[in-house]
Amino acid sequence: MQLSDISDDLESTLFTEQQIADKIAELALRIDADYAGERLLLVGVLKGAVMVMADLARALTLPIEMDWMAVSSYGSGTQSSGVVKILKDLDTDLTDRKVLIVEDIIDSGLTLSWLQANLRSRGAASVEICALLRKPAAAKVQVQVRYAGFEIANEFVIGYGLDYADKYRNLRGIGVLAPHVYKNTQ
Ligand code: PRP
């Protein structure tokens, strides 16, 4: 689905499919260089990370392994509390593994900061983070993101894995959701 297919629901376009592909290729080059000769495990955080994971994994020239987690943050409404529940855990033993968490977006940072600590506690050799988007203005905790894509303003963004009410994840680009879409339902 293209951003132009839902133009009525969009306030603006943030990144086109090509801009995203270019950024993923840039991140993949760095990851390829940093982990050359290593056995890297990519951990995708469902559901938002599926597109980044699929494209990043294919952009890499390294042989990688892939695993997935699903987590949910407890909180009121859209506010994350930092208390995280594991809905689906990894199948992989992390002992002595080099792990790269793959995320679509870091908002408050609470999910990633919890997840990084959790995976480190399992005996991984290293746990780094790759996130396509980051909202510095929304940060509640500072997370060290080794591979960061774009920094964006504190807006409601959709597409390329990012949803509103589980919709819009299949957009090829990333856009800002028009307020009339979410204001009618609140
Ligand atoms: C999003 C995103 C991160 C988290 C970031 O997931 O994929 O996991 O929120 O927010 P934080 O930095 O404030 O913790 P979401 O909970 O929307 O689930 P989804 O990936 O299934 O859409």
C-alpha cells in the first residue's frame, strides 16, 4: 500500500519507500562491518519491527539468525509505564551470543531499556539496538542506540510496520497520521 492510497488519513509524508531503503542499506553496511566474522542474532520486536527486520536482514551480507519477541507495556491509554510483560519469548539461548535488537521506533525508550537489560541478564555477549526511528522529544529514559535511522518530531507516525489501531502497517512509506482519524475515536 502506498501513502497516496490513504492520502485523506495523512497529514504529511515523512519518508518515502526509497528514503527508507537507503537508510536501511546504510545501517546494514555498518552492521556488516561491525559484526564481520561473528555469529549475529537479530531479535525483532513484534509487531512493529517486521518490515525493518525483513528489509534489514536481506540488506546484510552477513549470515544471521533471526528470532522474535512480543512484549506489551502496561500503562494507561497510550502512556507506557515501563512495566513490560513478555507475550512471546525467544526460542534461542542467548548465552555468549551477540544480539542486535531490531525495532521500528523508540518513543519513550521504556520498552527498549527494559528489553536490553532483560536480554543482557540472560548471559548474552553483547546486546545492541538498531531502530529505524527515534523521537528524542518523547524520551523518558536514555537508551544507547548503536544503529539509529531517522530522528523525528513527537508526532503520530504510521506505516512501514507502525500502526494506528493495528492499521497502516503495510504502507510502504512512513507518514504523519491526520488528527481527524484518531480524534473521532477518543
Ligand atoms: C511500539 C514500538 C516499540 C515501542 C516503543 O510498539 O514498536 O516496541 O512501542 O515505545 P516506547 O519507546 O515508548 O517504549 P507497540 O507497543 O506500539 O506495539 P506494536 O509493535 O505491536 O505496534
